[in-house]
Amino acid sequence: MSNNQLKIILIDEQPERFEILDNALREQGHEIVARISASEDIIATVERTQPDIIIVDLESPGRDTLESMQAINRDRPRPIVMFTNDGDSATIERAVKSGVSAYIVDGLSPERIRPILDVAMHRFREYQQLRNELEQTRMQLTERKLIEKAKGILMKKRGLDEDQAYQSLRKMAMDRNLKLSELARSIIAAAELLE
């Protein structure tokens, strides 16, 4: 995702503000791949056009728009910039929770668009990195729990101590060319089947 020539979806309800955005973005070399209203199918438009960034320009974001942003953030993550006149803290909180990278209240001017996009994209990348690290940590923890459970089964069934059970698991995994967690999952499934 380069900051040079971005493919952008504009979601807007205010023609005069759209013109400001459209002109400023095109002057900076960006391509507007779709312009839709908040009542249209935002998710389908994202799927069809594969934008680099989504810019939302609404008086106040509605529940449906925020739900669409949340679905996009979950399934097709992209930076989302929202220009609005709604400075209500509850609305801001809902927008941020739905995945909005930058929430700009009453501050649309051509010279501010570039830095806002840069910040939103940087914040999005940082958030995605944290999200990936969290998912990786969760997977490692799940794998560790499986290994511990399989070790416990071996200790009980074969009368091994903890180190012997772990070494036995490692050897079986290597002999079968499996990851330790895959072998552990098989041992747990077999033990459950035999109970």
C-alpha cells in the first residue's frame, strides 16, 4: 500500500464537501475507484473495487455505516478515514471500535487531506501489526495448552515424568514429520476416543 497513488472509495452525502475531497485527492494523484452513498452496499463495493483506503464523509455516521465499517475491518481490513460534523464522544467511540483509523470532526480542508491520509494509513498498519502479533500469541498459547495436555496423557498412561513425556512427544513428532501441536492434538483425540 503506497501513499503515492491510492485507490480510494468515497462514501459521501454532501456534494460540496465531496468536491473538495475529490479535487484534492485527484490533484495528489489518487484514483477515486467508487463514489457511493452510505445507503448503498459498501461491503460489495469494497469487494469489487479493492481500494487502498476508504474515505467516509457524512454529517453523522449511522448504525448501518458503522456496521459496514466493522465488517470491512474484520474481513477486508483497510484504513478508513471519516470526516464528519458529529463530535459526540459516544459516536466517536463507536466509530473507532468499528475500525475507523481517523475520525475528523469539522476539519475538511484540501491542505489537511494528505497528512490525514498519511496518519490514518500509518495507524492502520500499526494496528494490523498488533492484531497479527496478538493472533500469533493466541495460537502459540493454544498450541502450548495442547502440548501440556498431551504430555499429561503420556505421563498418566506410560508413567513418565514431565521431561520424559516431552522428549517422547518431540521424538514422535519428528519421526512422523509433524508439528508438536499437531501430534498433541492427535494424542488428545485418541485419548478422548478411548475413554
